[in-house]
Amino acid sequence: MNERSTDRQLQALFKEIAPPLADDGFSQAVQRRIRRRRWWRPVALAAGLIVGSIPALPSLWELAAAIGRAIAADLSRWLQPGWLFDPAVAGGAVLLLLALPALLYWQGD
């Protein structure tokens, strides 16, 4: 059920229970004013994003370059077989092998 049909059903139920109050069009004027200003928030957020990202672009460019260099260094390291004997890698492999039966048992349940 979509939101509009739910709203219509609720409005129909409330009209049966209590008629709308006479407020000389105040509620409609407030709703009109809110609808008029509703477009402002997405425009302000988009403008803020654009203006805020302009000073950040050089830093983001440097970050992307640093990540690229780190990935290239890691890939060149992984192409050499010596990384297998790194203590952290060997320790992680041993822990994984020790935990593998428990993981397989847990996965089977």
C-alpha cells in the first residue's frame, strides 16, 4: 500500500470522527508556504556540496594518487614469493586453518 492511499484513508477516517476546524484558511496558507520553500533544501545541499568540494579537490587528488601508489606497491610485493613468509601472513594463515573446521561446522547448521 502506498503512502498517498494510506493518507487518504486516514483523512477519511478523521473526517468521520471530527470535522475539520474552521481556521479561516490558516492551515492551507501554512501548507502552501511550506510547499513553496520545500525546493530550497535540495538546492542548498547541492550548492553546499559543490562549493565545499572545490577546496577539497586537490586533497582528494593527492589521496587518490597515494592510494594508487600503495596499490601498485602492494601488487609488486605480491608478485614476489617472499610475502608468503611474512610473519603476519603466516600467522593469519595458521589461524585461518585452525578456525576452518569450526567455520565449516557453523556454516553447516
